[in-house]
Amino acid sequence: MDLPSAQLVLLLADLVGVFFFALSGAVTAARQNYDITGSFMLCLLVSLGGGITRDLMLNEVPASLQQPIYLLPPAIATILVYLIGTPALRTRRSIIFFDACGLGLFAVSGTILALTHDLHLVSAVFLGIVTGTGGGLLRDVVANQNPALFNASDLYLTPAFIGALLTAILYSNGIWSYWIMFGMIVLVVTVRLLAIYFRWQLPSTVRGWTYPRLTEKARRLRDLARLRRAPNLARGRSTQQYLPPRRVDGDGGPDSAGPTDPPNPDPSNPDQPPQ
């Protein structure tokens, strides 16, 4: 991409990402019963927070402060949700979808912008992640919700990392076009939505992913497998341990035919009754 067209594409990607993040902020504000002014302020924080953080880390004046056009998407999003939007637009699924779209757009555009400033590949990936996840983090914190970025049961940073890493690798090696950029954005959005639908999770100590717990579970599985290989042996040992000894018939035990008389103390006098 030549420089003028690249700047135009990045500007369009930024504006579309601002719009999607603003929609997620407006829906969140509507669900929290904010008024329209509160919704607009939340839209500004969500949609511009990641880009402002990115530009400040690049030691530049934020683009949203230089170009007033960045204020237009939050205003449109607020009007759509509060004045035109239907109740179906204010569902939790809408927030997830709009947030995923903004995440993909900002993660890819932030990585490309970092590479155009001659940053190292690792730094570009980090800046892409910050750009993509910064707005969602601000939205959840201001709305007093558990941030998806820190939620153990929610893959939020991972899709941004995958998209930023692939973008940095391809762009650094000269393998880049508008279609590849669009494909990277779609990849981030798809991974994010699939992670929510299938409930993909990363290892966490809360879910017992520590090494001692894993080894303990493995030991229990091995013991269970051994018992299943020798069921008769295990059953025989258990019954032999708890059953009382069995007596032969006629020995006076509980299994004999009947009660027996006590022995006669004087064998020479058979008529003498036993004592």
C-alpha cells in the first residue's frame, strides 16, 4: 500500500471501529438506564479510549482530537440506540457482536499504524492489543461490570493477540493487501464469537489447572483404570474381607441341621443326664 491510500484505509478502519465500539457503549448505557447524555459520554470513552492510548504511546497528538470527524460515530450510535433502535438492539448479544467487530478493527489497524512508525514487531503486537482492548476495558469499568479482559471464562485478549501477531508477521514480510487486512479483521471477530459460543477457556488456577492438581487427577485416573482392568480381583478381595467364616453342617454352628446336646461327663453310664 502506498502512503496516501494506507492513511485513508487506516482512517476508515479507525472510524468503523469507533462506530462499532460506540454501539457497544450505547447498548451498555441503555441496559444500565443511562440518559442520552450519559450514553454519549460512555460512547466517547469506549470508542476513543483505545485510539487515544495508542497515539499517546506513539508520542503523538491523538487523532480523535485533531479531526472532529471522530466525534460523529459516537453521536450516530447514541441516536440509533436511544431514538431509533428496537429492544432487540439492546440485548447482550448485540454488545458482544459490536464489541467483537471493534476489537478486530482496532487490533489490526493499531498494529499496522505501529509498524508504519518503525516499531519492532513485538512492540507493534503489544500496541495492537492495547488499541483493541482499551475501549472495552473502559466500558466495563465505567459501567461497573466485570471486565471481559480479566474474566477467566472469556477469551478477549487472545483473539486480539492472534490478529495482531499475524498482521505484524505478514506486514513485516511485505505480504499485505486490503483483502489480507480485511481477512485479519474477520479472523479476530470470528475467533472472538466462536470463543463465546463454544465457551473456550484458557488454563486457570481457579479451575484446577495447577501442576499438583493435574498430577493428582492423573493419579486417580490411573488407579481407576487399574481397577477396571481387574474387576474380579478387586471384587474378590472386598467380599473376602467382610464375609464371616462359614461352618460345615453338623459342627454345631449356625449352618448345622439343629441344636446338639452337650457331652456326657460319664461315658460308662449312658442313662445319666448331662449336667
